[in-house]
Amino acid sequence: VSQSRYQIKLLSNSVQQVVAGKKIFLKTTVNDPDGDQFTVKWWQFSRTKSEPALIIENDHALQTSVQVPAATKEKEFYLVLEVRDHSKLPLTSYKVIKLVVQ
């Protein structure tokens, strides 16, 4: 079993300028060097419990859309892509996307 992690390639920038109340579309590719099956999960990293929630559609798919809450101008959100393989010693990798609301 190779100890190298998979390659996660976001097909968009890791910092996104977004508009409050609008939806954005994100796509990624994953290459596991061992050929193992893997799962993906998109989730919001929140600094506080009072932070408005992003609405993430298809949170277990390589392609997703995210609805940015309305009335959140000049705010930043962090969206995490988690990739975990299904080997005997599962590895997990993460990519973070920063959403800057204008």
C-alpha cells in the first residue's frame, strides 16, 4: 500500500469572490495512486455557532453547488472538501475553499 496521499484538484480557485444570496458551482477531481475507492464530503467550517449556514447541495459528490446566505456582505466562509479512501489504513485529505462575500 502506498503511503502517498491522493491528489485533489479543484477545478476552481481556492479563494472565491461570491455574491450574497447567490449560488456558486464547484467541481473537483480526485486521483488515488493506489486505485482505492474513496468518498468525498463537502462541509462548512464555522468559527462560531452563530455563523450563517451555507446550503450545500450534493455534499457527497465531486461536483456541488453552494447557496451563499443573503445579507452576509463583507463576510468570509470556509468550505472544506474531505476525501477519504477505503483501504485497510484509510487516509483522509482536505482542501479548503475560502468564500469572500462582496
